[in-house]
Amino acid sequence: MRLTKAIPVLTAVAAVCSLVFAGPGAELAARDEPGPIGGALSPSEILPSSPDLVALGRTTYDKQCQACHGPEGDGEGEAAYLLYPR
């Protein structure tokens, strides 16, 4: 494909990607003023603490959070150096 034919195609792909990846919450991320975010979710039910619930939270933290936040939650995880700003 010649470059002159590829430019409109690439421009269209970039436009579609920006719409798809920006999503409906993009305007919320650009806010400068503090306060509640209108699109934020609130819990429908607050569960009482239990050993099973704490164990589930620990398992979730270990799988989803520990790499960046570290085992103690101090931001010293093995992947923390990849975050910006740190």
C-alpha cells in the first residue's frame, strides 16, 4: 500500500481508537477540582468483617496489588519502578 493511501486509513484507525480507549470516564480523569466523582460506584451492601472476607481481601491484594504496592503496602513492590509518578 502506498503511503498516500495509508494515511487516511491510519487517521481513521487512530480516531476510532481514541474514542474506544478514552471511554465515557475520560472527562472525569481530567477534572482539577476535588470532590466526589459522579461516575463512581458505591457499594450496595457493606459486609461485616470476617476471617473469610479478610482472607479474600488478602488473596485479591496479593494477585492484583502487591506487585506495585509491595507486601506491606508501602509502594516498594517489584514493579513499583514502572509507575509514573512514583
